[in-house]
Amino acid sequence: MLRMNPLVLVGAASILTLAGCVQLMAPKAAPEVRAFASPLAQESSLFYPLDIGNHWGYENTLSIVITPTGGTPGDPSVFESALDVDLVGTEERFGRQYTVQRESDPQNGYSSDFLYRQDKTGLFNADPEPSTSARAHDVDAIVARLGGAATPSVQRAYRAAVARLMEKQAALRTAALHGARSAGIGAIAEALSGEITLLRYPLAVSKSWHVREDPLFVYTVEGQETIDLPAGRFSGWRIRIDSELFGPDVAAHVWYGHDGLLRLELQAAGEITDDTGAVIGTMVSDQIQALSEISLVKKNPS
């Protein structure tokens, strides 16, 4: 299987096809962080493990299926990659102190940082910054697998469809794991200015909350499950993500537990159009991010 930069899955631009106002975390130079224990480390006992030094590894699988107009679905093209997530220190923003979560590509040395804090009311993320677009060669690598024998016109159509689909996937992932940037502030009363409420405690079946009001993002807890992952068997809460920006061709679920993020499942679909604008098929992508390794400074109570 083709090894590819996981930033194909995570580092895309704001999505015009989803109304033009979802923007993503930008690759940037690492902030100055202080790698020492802080009062934030004690918050891990609330639910999410926020101890500096915690490490998670994930396997990313992206599957793309093309269905020609009037034809049958082709075989899935599967792409695999890896992602490392580490809590590396603290950073001050808005006069508050946050734990720095660094997501990195172990193969290409590419990383992005996100800022978290937690209290008894929930898990909060400092609003992510806008992103630049996905690297062109990443999209090209996918197109080469999907349509290497196709005509130049069909290859151009595939490339445009893949770019749109990757943007959707990136927006879904950002909404699921880091909220999504807008001009507003967090919709939950406990969230402070410049923050997003990712999880609202205590988690319970059917509990629902607005991550944002404008654009509307809603998380709903669907159940508590035991799931088998490459890293082992874990218990977590399955959460559905809905948004006014998502159409019927989009689905997003995430699983969180006392061991942190366990699993992410995203599905997005789009049309393939030729140079004249005629629809020549559909493209469906499924992304799974599954926990493959974990090392926690201390075990959270279950």
C-alpha cells in the first residue's frame, strides 16, 4: 500500500463546498513551550488525560471508491499513514495557560500544535488558526493511484474531485477533534473568549451540546462502547458531529475515553465533473484514525 503524508488527511484549506467558512489549523513553527509539570497536569483525572509527557500513536486509513455514472463502484484504493500526538508543554494565550498538544508526521517531520485546558465542566480548545491548502503532490499521489491509466481529461476531473474531497475530510477531522474556527466564540457558557468547547462533562448517553452557534456545530453522545483497536481494547463514548455546513453526503463520529482520543471515522462524498461541467461519476472517501500505541504518565480512573 502507498505510504503518504498524513497531512493529506488533516492539512487542507477552508472548504468552499461547505459554505466557505470552515478553516483549519495551519502548519506553523512550534511555539515556545515549557516542558514541565504544571497545575494543568492535575486536570487529567477529570476525564481527558492532559499530563505533559503523554503520547498517542494512530494508524490512519483512507479509502476512496469511484463509481462512474451509470456504472458500478470500483475497488477501493487504500492509503495508509501514521500520526503521533504528544503533550509537550504549556503555552499562555488570552491570559490563560494551556497544555500544548503536538500532532506530527513521524515520516516527514511535519507538525501542528493545539492548545487545551480542562476543568470540571469540560474540555476546551483555544480556537485553531486558519490553514493553508494541502500540498499539491499529496493530491497528485492519490490521483496517480486512482486514474493512472485514465485520459488527461479524466485525470483532471479526478484531481479536482480528490482536492474537494480532501478538503471535506480535513474540515470534518478539525470539527471532530479541534472544533472549527469562526469569528464567534465558544457557545457554551463555561467556554471563555477565544475557546471552543469540545467535550462537556459529565458525558452521558443522549447528551448534546453546541460547540458553536455560528456556524452551528453540535456534538451528541450516542452511547458508551468497548472497541477493539490496534493498541488493544478500550472503553469510550461514541459522539456524533453534526453541522449546518454538512450535507447528507457527510458523516462524522469520534470516540473519546479516559485514555484520550480512541477512534475517528469520517465519510464524505462528491461528484466528479469533466472539463465541460458534466457529472461523470461520484467519489466516496472513508477515513479511519485508530489508536495504535499509547503511553500515559498516569492512568486516569475509569
